[in-house]
Amino acid sequence: MQIFWLKRNLRLRDSEPFFLSMKASRSHGRVLPLYIHEPGLIAQPDVSRQHQMFISETLAELSEELEALGGQLLQAIGETVSVLERIHRCSPITRIWTHRETTQNAQYQRDNAVRAWCRENAVEMMEVEQNGVARGNQEPCPFAEYFSRSIQMSLKDPTGADLSQRFAPLPFATCNIKDIPLAMGADKPGRQRGGRRAAQNILSHFFNVRNLSRYPARISSPNTAWDGCSRLSTYLAYGIVSDREIFQAVDGVISVGHSNLTAPEFGRLQDRARFFLDRLNWRRQYLQVFESHPHVETRCMLPQFDGVREAEFDEGLFQAWSTGLTGIPYIDAAIRCLRECGWINMRLRATLVSFATMNLWLPTRRVAQFLATEFLDYEPGVHHVIHQIVSGTSDFQALMVYDPMKQALDHDPQGQFIRRWVPELCELNDGEIHDVSRTAGCHSQKADDVGLSPYPAPVVDCKLTAKSAKSRIHALKNGFPDPGPVGTETHSRQMGLL
């Protein structure tokens, strides 16, 4: 019997492990689709209840898809090697098919344990690469070439096929969903729903000339990004869609534009399509960096930063930031929105991380771990690399210090986003809502109705703390002694705000 092992590859369309296992069913045995709910991984500090619920919804749809093809999905609870042992005793396993993943250390160690078990039991481990990420001695394929190959591929879709003779029967009953250990935290009411249908809806409706043409202008403001972005990042992170599907969707828009637009209009469309593809290229580059430097999950990429922020960690500042009570309206709106919806746009994420690691000088790892639980689209290989870049602890030369006051004025000038998520300030006018000298102590009936106290004063001076952080990072990167905090007299402990 062969195993089609589902991890962060929760799809059947354009799934090479699935199609190759089906193809090999006569020579290597029928195929058992398997998903394992692993207590050890569920308990990891970067896993939260919203992730678990999103996966549960996806597995429910995936189970329906498999049943339509004549198969069944086995869901089991336990550590992977123990589950494989149990299956192997019932029906000997010949091969395990899955995608090769660039992911956090806990899952990588799990994969290593499975590889060792396979060697001991003469089982072939068939890992198929994805996202164009090279491992070991492989040479990464240039993005242009990878994109060209992807749009020329025929993406296999099993929909409508009768594959019942190729599926293995379940060796034992699938688990009771109620027995699955619960991840920490609570589900988020405003998050995206799991499953292929939701992803397919985006693929069908986002990718057209109008949306791609206005994409660059709509992704920076939290007011326009909700439908200006594709919102496919979550479905990419869990492998519900492949990057090749998205490449082909973009290429389809280009083909339509070529047939229907004037030459100048088509040129502009091509520029905007490249802008969109640049973001997918960045994702691939981040994954490749993480593949080569997995230690960035737990340590700074540049070792001279290890322990620097940790030595000055201020729990009060962390709590103010993580609960949306810093007294900086745009930052607090961002964190409150994220805590309810599990998503904010890319620029707002960078602003949030920059404020935490630069203005508050919070440890990169602590910030990254907290946000991993808050982002529904948490993808370890992307997440940890971006945090290192924004916090200045990578070898990326430019410093990405985002002034939250400027970002608010640029991308929420009328305070629409702030008023929605910081109801204490909803009665202020456009000018007042960005003036922190006016926001401290503000309250409203709307805020009172939901049990909020008057809005706090800023916990730090953004300009002074940014200047200090830049000075310290510049010194550390260039091999000079850390000058320590400079000119940050508005620190929370000194102000007595927390």
C-alpha cells in the first residue's frame, strides 16, 4: 500500500504526489490518503486555534473531493511515526508520497523521523519539490525560467474521474474530530474560511484585467487592501492552491488583455502583472533563504544581535503592543484588526513589526512567535525571514524603519481604519485622530459600550526611539560596540505609563 501524506499540501489539483501515487498504484499498491493530527505539533507555540479550524474546514472539503473520486481520507491522531507503525502493521506500506516542505524546525524534525522510519522499514520516501525551492546541492531555477515552465505545464485535475480501484481501504476507522487536541487560543470571527472552494472563488474572480490593473494602487492602504489584494496567501501557505495555478491565472489575464486592450493599455497591464509577480518572486526568495538558513526561526541571522534586545525586554511594552494599547492609533488599529481577522496587508505588517522591534526594541523572536499565531497565513519560511529583515538583524543592507505616524497619514488620512478598530477615537475629526497629543484620554460611547477604558498616552516617542534603534543597528552591523538606548526618555518605565 502507498500513502499519500497530506501536510501543508492540502490539494488534489496540481498535486504531483497525488498523481504519481495514483499512477504507481498497480506496481506499488493502492493509495491511502492520510492526514495526521499530531499533538506535538499542535502544542507548538506558533500554532493557534484559528490555524486548526482553517485546516479542519479544508480537510472536510478534501474528504468530499476524495469520496467523489472513490476514495476515503484517513484522519488519525498521534505522532507520525506511531501512526505509520499502526498502519504498517495492518497493511504493509511500500511508499510514502508527499511534498517536500520548507518549514519550521518542529516539522522538519518530524520529517527526519519519518525518513529514518522509512529506512528502517524498507519504505520508499518520495518527496516532491515545490515552489521552486532548491535543497542541498540543487541549483535554484531563476524566477523567469520557473515562471515560464509553470505557465506551460498542464495542471492535472482529477475532478470527475473514477479512481475507486486505485484507493486503498481504510486500515482502521478515521478519528473522532472531538478527540483532536485543541491548539491554544480562540478562533477568529473575521478570518478566511478554509477549503478549495474559497480558494477557487478567488482564482475565478480576482484575476481579471480590472483587478490586476489597480493592484499596485490598492495594496498599501488597509482601507483598500481587503479586496485590492488577492488574499491567496493563506491558501498558498497550506498548499490548497499551488504557485503554478496562480502563475497561470496571471498569464490568462495577460492573454485577455493582449486581445482586448490598446498597445499603451496593454503595456500598463504588463507592468502591473510584473508588480504582482514580484511579490510571488519575493515569497520564493524568502523560502529559499529559510531553506538555507533555518536557524533564523530561533536566532538572529547576524549573530551580533543575539541577546541584545532580549537583555532589555520590557514585558509592559510587549503587552501594550500585543493588545493594541500603545497610544499610537495606527499601530493599535492594526493589532486589533489582526486579532479579530487574522490578516492585515503587507505594508501594515511591516509597520507593526518595525514599531515592535525598532521603537519598542522588542526581541525579534518574541514578536515573530506572537504574530505567527495571529496571522492565519503564517508560512514559516516567509514569516521568519521577513521579520529578520524588518528588525534589522539580517544581512539585508537597507533599514526598513516605518514611521507609524507617516504611514497613517499616507494610507489612512481620514482615519477610516483607525475609527473602525479604535472606537475610543471615533468622535475625533480627521486632523485630531492623527495627533497623539489629542488622543490620550479620549473615550466615546461606542468604546464604553464594549468595555474599553480611555485611550492611553503613547508609550514611546516614535521619532526618538527610531533614531536610537537606527544608531544601534548601524553600530552592530558595522562591528562597533552597541551604544545602547540613546535619547529615549519617553520609555514606558520612565514615564510611568504602564
